[in-house]
Amino acid sequence: SAVISQKPSRDICQRGTSLTIQCQVDSQVTMMFWYRQQPGQSLTLIATANQGSEATYESGFVIDKFPISRPNLTFSTLTVSNMSPEDSSIYLCSVAVPGAGRTYGYTFGSGTRLTVV
Amino acid sequence: DAKTTQPNSMESNEEEPVHLPCNHSTISGTDYIHWYRQLPSQGPEYVIHGLTSNVNNRMASLAIAEDRKSSTLILHRATLRDAAVYYCILSTIQGAQKLVFGQGTRLTINP
């Protein structure tokens, strides 16, 4: 399975500013995913990031608010732009790697805990 | 995305078996059943997955109903470290797909 390093692990930011979260994988992966987990809630998929193409955003998430870069097969960034207190959440990246048979295994980073004040 | 239904919470005692149910009545023939768990302050981690037959690994067992409309994750001897939120997720066999998380089951283990 892949190992993910996600930075920063936590941050406290002023409203109106932006934060860029980095996700580094120890192997080349085709598909990377970004999730948001609001306090006490389950994970919600923000977007799928494939290398060499624009990210695909889920309903309710837009590129202007959550721009994503995917410059190569081991790295991605998610930016949370023009932050408000409602953006306070844990943000996680995930990758899919081929597993046994025709399945894929999914590995998750440990998350970035963002607090907007 | 095919939907799964799980109880919001369950409670068990340490060193006893735990059976976590999941209903997925709209599962298609190409859907794998995945189980992930999220320990406190961590990202989700893989537990087990299966297609049609029951599966065992060092962490747990997965029992899949004959009609595949439900499954049960079995922890044979729960420890305090197994306290987590357990997610049952369907993912199609057709290539890497996004995982869509439901609310999961919050498992509490009593000492």
C-alpha cells in the first residue's frame, strides 16, 4: 500500500485568507482524491485529481473555492480559498492503488485540521 | 452510487466478538463491498473487502449474504483499540473509483 505524507497537520487561519495543503505519496498513483470531514461528520468527497487533467469536482464544490493542482503522479495540493469559519474542517487526501484481483485499495493521509477564526 | 445502511452506533465489551451489519439492497453485480475504519484523530484505514465469498484476514472477517444484499463485519475478539467509526462502502469492479462514505457505525468498546 502507498504511504501518504500530508502537510500541514493542523493550522489556524484568519478569515479571508487561503491555505494550501500538500499531499505527497511514496509511489506513483493515477488517482488522488480530496475529502472534507466537518466536525462530527463523515467524509465528503471534494474532488478527484488526475495527473495531466483538470480535477473533477463533486456537487457543491467549485474550483474557485478549492483549486487543486496535480503536477505529477506523486504529489497534489488543495487550496482552501477566501476562508470563512464554515471551512473549519479536517481535509484528507487519498490515493487508489491496484490491489488483489481487479480491486483497488485506498490509502488516506492523516488529515489537515483547519480552524478558521 | 449504490447506498449502504448501517446502524449509527454499537457497543460491545472487550474480548468479545462484534458483528457490524451493513445493508446494501441495491448492490450491483460489479460492486465490491469494502470496510474501512477511522480511529480517533486519524484518516480511514482499510479493514477488509469482498465480492461474493466470505473473507478472512488478520483484522477481521467479512460475511456476505448469499443474495449480496447485506454483509457483516466480524471482529472476533474486540480490543479497546478497535473503538472507531466503521464504514461499509460499495465500489465498482470497473477500475479505480471514488469512495463515497456514508455515516458509518461508531463502535464503542467497554473494558
